[in-house]
Amino acid sequence: MTAAADRVLVVVPAWNEARSVGVTVREIRAASAGYDVVVVDDGSTDETADVAAHAGATVLRLPFNLGVGGAMRTGFTYAARQGYRRAIQVDADGQHDPADIAKVLAGLEHADISIGARFAEVGDYEVRGPRRWAMVVLAKVVSKIAKTRLTDVTSGFRAANRRAIDQYVSYYPAEYLGDTLDSLVAAVHSGLTVAQVPVAMRPRSHGTPSQHPIGAAVYLLRSAFALLLAVMRNPRRRIQPEERVA
């Protein structure tokens, strides 16, 4: 067993987040001495990689932008190779509160994947209109597939145990919403279990989220299409009991 086995790898995908990634890394490191931070610089054209390294993170530099899915698969591959048994995604924009990492990790006591849910009666995070409708429908469909009630299946604030890390290394799509919907459905098809933990979200430290009605309607249509593709994919190879990591 490696020294990393008892530690937690916090994976931070980052694309042109030079103004916020430094604060995010420092907050994660301050949250617990048991967290190791790796920032996957997803082909940034600003100083994201240098800022992250200066803040104390290990930085993996991608030569060009792959999207969140590609960045996260890189992070999970790093976790598997280094021997981590738990990994968690924290976005670089400051919306995920590092103080809640321990809470989301606690969900792994009962499941292979633990989602930090934004719509579980904690905090005041709000999404309106077609974007909200899409999230509700997606949550209901994926809840039925996962056989457990989930309210926020597009949250990127999620933790994985070693079984889930291995599944993600095997299959973690880079397509639109693949890092959330497709990866989650594929994991369930492989026999992994999912739980959610309520968390409060913070405003972005920089930039503004897209809430334009037309953009929200496009999100609704693209989400439905992404979910349809995820459900139609052939179930992945189920992880056998002997592959379980105690």
C-alpha cells in the first residue's frame, strides 16, 4: 500500500481560471492536511498553471483544451497510478466550498460515488426556467436508473472511491455533459452505487453564469439528448466482487 492510499486526492479541472484557482488551491490545502491537490490545466492560455503551482498544487498540463471530461479522466488516471483510494472533484471557480469536502467524502461510507447536491434543502443556490426544468427531469430519470433519490445529477462536486476511480479511468466521456450524466449512468451500469450529500454552493469568484432564456432552452434540449445517448449506450462491464477494494 502506498502512502497516498490514506490520503485524499482533490482534482481541480481548470481552464483559464488564473484569477480564482490560486485561492481555491489555498482553501483546499487549509481545509485539511490530508488533502493532496492536483490541478489539471486544460490547455489554458492564461497563467492558470503557474498560479496553481505557486499556490502549492501539483499541476498536470494538457497541451490543448479537452473539456472537463478529458481533464477529469486525466486526474483520475493520476489518482489510480499514484494509489489513491479516494478522489474528489472541486471546480476552480470557487463555487465549491472546500469546507464541504469532508461532508461529500463521508457519503463514500455508503456508496461508491458521493454527489454534493445543490438542491437538497441546503443553501440558497437557485436556477430558474428551462435550465431548472432540465435538471429536475434529469434527476428523476437518473434516480430511477440508480435506484436511489438524487436531486442534482449535473453537480461536479462529487467524490469517488477506488472502485469508481478505476471505472472512470476505463470510461469517462469528454462529450457535452459526459463528465456528469454519461459518467454517472455508465458507473451505475457497471454496478457502482451512488449517494448524495446536501451542500451549499457559493457564487463564482469571477465571471457570470449563463442564465439567458435562449441559452437555457438550448441547455434543456442538449441535456435531454445527452441523457438519451447515455441511457442507450450498452451497459459497461460490471465490476466483479473480487475487484472491490476494502
